[in-house]
Amino acid sequence: MDKEIRYFVSGWSFRLGFTSVPGYGGDHEDISDGDSYELGEYENSEEALAAAEAFISTHGNEVNDEEHGIGSVTYWTIEVERRTEYKENEWLPCDESGRIDDGYGNEPDAIVAYFSSLEGSREERAFELAKNEYLAWLEHRTDRYTTVYGYMN
């Protein structure tokens, strides 16, 4: 008997910023977790992928112009994961055939798809430009810097 496989769609929001705090690892990008969302379980991958794409297309990135620094960008990620029922109402990640390990105790690659609203976006480009200009300002190569919001216009 074939194992039943379902597709679970989960989403997360993240905040991408730039931290410049002396004594705490120097200047670096900082990604902090936001909210998480369980977006449903589906009987086939097509329905799950459609739900993931619909969510990511309706949840745009948000530029946050903060008091200090270059600002930040809030963005979304969505993951579609394949799982099989291990025990009643207990679903574990599985491969295409429903196996939950490879025989050596390793979990299979159960990720069917991964989406990010940030990748290739206007906000990602604005963040990179602002970050690079801010680093130049810190090294006294420029006399000013522009925030992420400033690069969005």
C-alpha cells in the first residue's frame, strides 16, 4: 500500500536590516524573525504551489524608514513541504515515495518549493545600494548616505 503524501504550506515574515553596533560583531546585515503562518495542507503539489504563489503575490515587501541607520525591509518566505502520516495526525517530512529517511537516519529533502518576496525585488536592490553607501560613509569615503527608503523613489 502506498503511503499517503500531503503538501504543507508554511510562511514566515523576516526583517532585513543593517546593524552597526561597536563591540557586537561590527557592521553586518541582520535578519530577524517575524511572524509564522501555517497556510494549509493540500492533497497534491499543484494546489499547494498555487496557494504558495497566491500568498507571496499578495504580500509585498515593506520598507521601514527608521530613526537611525539605513532602514530595513520586511519580506516574506513560503515553503511547500512534502509529508507522510507517520502516526495518526503526526506528519513527517518525506521524499517522493513517502520514505521518512534514507536508511541511514537522514531526513530526505522534503522541500518541494521555496519562494521569497525579496529575491530580485526592487526592495532588495534598494537595500544593497543603501548598505554599500552606508559602509562607504563609515569608512569616510563619502560624506553622506541614503536610506533604503531613499533608494525606492
